[in-house]
Amino acid sequence: MDDHATPPPAGFRPVERRSGFLDLIGPLYVDDADPRSPVYGLRIGEKHTNSRGGVHGGVLTTLADVALGYGALAAHGKALSLLTASLTVDYTGSAAVGDWIEARTTLKRMGSRLAFAGCEITNDTRPVASCSGVFSVPPVRPADR
């Protein structure tokens, strides 16, 4: 199944930030109707599966990294650059070709040097992964102010 065959749910649009790797994994989508709490989504295609036909753990980890980083920034509300320092993913379920998965992030704490966030990835309402991330907050240079 082509991951473009079934459109995302209403309210989701393609993620604007792009990279070579995300282009390989995606298309990723975002619903940012609440700009402080965006929801990231992905339609599972053949390219996202492991040898058993379920979503590959690396795809879930990538979605978690994107949702945690971008979601933490959105919740914080300031233009910063975050660098992933630690990422933990507990796989609690699965998804198959054609399924829509969503990642919802909660900012736990934003300090001057580190940010902490949690993320739940679901398939419909079933849990797929529970994730947490720690992000380095690079110092703001005078030219960036």
C-alpha cells in the first residue's frame, strides 16, 4: 500500500521542516490547531514495516524524536534550537500497513540547559510506544537575540 493512498485525518497537514532522512521516513503530518500542543502523525506504508509486517521500531523512534523535539519547542513557545541528548522508547504495541499513528507530546520541564519531554504514540486509541526525551538547549549567542 502506498502511504499516500489514504489521506491523513482532517486537520493534519505535511510537516514543513524537511530533511533528507525525514523525506525517506515521511511524509510526516502535523495538526497544530493548538500551536502549543501539536500532534504529529504518520500513515504506515510498506516502507515503514519490519520483516513481520508491523511498523519498524526505527520509524517509531524517529517519530518520537520529531514529536518530542518540535512538541517541546511548541509548548515552550520560544524560538530555540534543541539537540537530542537522550531518547527512550518503550514499545507497547504495533501498527500495520494502512494504520494511522499519532504522537502527542508533553513538555515536562524546560531549563536553561536541558529540556525534558514525554510522548505517547497511539494507533487509534491503542498504545504503540511510550517515549521520553532529554534535549540540550544550546546557549543563546548575542547575535541570536
